[in-house]
Amino acid sequence: MIAEADFVNRNTSENETSISVLSSQRCYFYDPLNNYELGGFLYIESIVTTVINFIGAVIATLGNGIILVTFWKTNQLRSQSQLFLWCLAFADFLTGFIAQPFYGAFKIAYLAGYVSACCVLRAILETVAWFSAALSCSLVSSIIGERYLALHYHMRYHDVVTTKRTILYIVFLVIVMGIASQVSRFAMTNMRPFLYLSICALLLSHLTLLTCSWKIYKQVRRHLRQIKDQGSAESQSLDMQRHKKSVMNMAYIAFLYIISFLPFTCVLGAYLSNGFTSTVEAAYDITRTMAFMSSSWNPFIYFWKIQELKEAVQKVMKKDHATVH
């Protein structure tokens, strides 16, 4: 930990309204922050993103907390796709409960000149944020992949994708994402290998989503054409319609995920190419906030698009309200 007197130097002879950070000094292995001039773009951007993250933290924590409680209290919500959603809600809950508040606290501490506290808060933020982001990305890709398998195997789906296998896969995913997002950073003092790994992982996640979505689209069209040509039973048609609706629900989540994380992926490329300049830092804060906000709107998408989950939430809320009164 570096001393506050060495980390922050207010240069009153040149500019009394500037927060100056010596470029040679660092907080752990993180790149030093840039100079924040009062009223300048970085200063205003930090305040705006702090406010947005505090608001988003409340929404994400409450929204995903309700989803988690509903899954816990509803035995019917135990299908493979719902288990993935449960874990995604947990990753989003971590973002809202820890990452976003600590982002705001880290920025406030830095702007106020409390550098020792700023360094600790930044370390907690980066640790939790990268883990929850890595887990969210992998889970969204897994959800779309699971929906493809449901269409591909159709009648054999429950024999191939069992609940036990799904749980084991999720446990494996959590362990791997924890190692990939943390050990790869702490094991190296140079950020470049971690940035390369992060960019490749995010691009792979986007590619997986697009590939599975395209395969799902082709599979649905083929099945609907077969039903029409063969005059299949109405029950088969209804079954395919249910699959199609489920796929579309997951597509909303995947589409918004790409919107949230693709700009951040591009900024990581700029970070790697240009270093942690003032422009890159501002873009990093803004696009990271966009990625965080997906944790806030996901519960509303679940409630809007997944009727079974919507009904379960309403039952749990009514039951808890009746118990209180």
C-alpha cells in the first residue's frame, strides 16, 4: 500500500483545481489513475457514473434478490434452463450488491483524496466485478447453448441434458471462471496478458452466442417446415411453439448482453493498444457501467418474458406479504 502523501499531489502553484497522481506510483498491480481536473471530463464522468451505479446497485440487488428467493422457494423452477437463470441472477446480484457500490465508493475515495481507502476499494471492485462479469458471460452463452440442445435433441433432451449434469457443469463453470478472472491477474504484474485473455474470452462468448442463435434459427425453421409438410399432430406443433417461445426469451437476454459488453470489449482493445490514458479511462468507466447495468434490467426481462417465473414471483410475494400481516 502506498502512502497518501506520495500518491496524491495537489499542485497549487500550477493548478489548485487538479487532482494529480504521480505516474510512477501504483495501487497493487493496477495502472495508476489519470489526473482529474475539477470540472474536467474525467471528474464529471466519475460523478455521473457513480450516481448511475448507486442507482443501478439498488435495482440489481432488489430485483435479483427477488428472483433468487423465488427460485429457492419454488420447487417447480428446477429445469435445466432455470438453473442457469438462477446462477445468472446470482452473478447479477453480486454485481449489484458488491461491484456497483464499491465502484461508487472507490471513485468517491479517490476524488476526496483518501488514497489508501481508494486502493482497497478498487481492489475489491476489480476482484468481484471481473468474477461476476466472467460468470455472467459464460452463463448467458451456456443458456443459449442449452436452448440449442433442447431443440437439437428434442425428445432425447432430458436424457442428454440431465439436472445432475447441469449442476456439475455450473460448479465447473464457477471454478474455472474464478481461476480465469482472478489467478490470471494476481499471478502477473503485467496487465497485458490478462487483457489479451479477457478480449479473447469476450469475443469467444459473442461468437458462441451468434453461432448458437443462428443454429437455433435454422433448427426452428426446419422443425416448423416438417410439421407443416407432414401434417404432424397438434401436440407436436404446440411443443415446438413452446420451444420457440423459450428460445426467443433467451434471445432477448443474449441480445442485450451483446449490447452491454461489446463496447467494453472494444475499450479493452484500446486499453491494450494505447495504455490507460485519460480517454481510455473515461471510456473504461462508461462502458463498464453499461455492462453493470445489464444486472439491473435482467430481472425485468425475466418477469416480462418468462410467464412461469412471473407467476412464481407473484405467488412468493403474495405469500410473504400475507405472512408479514
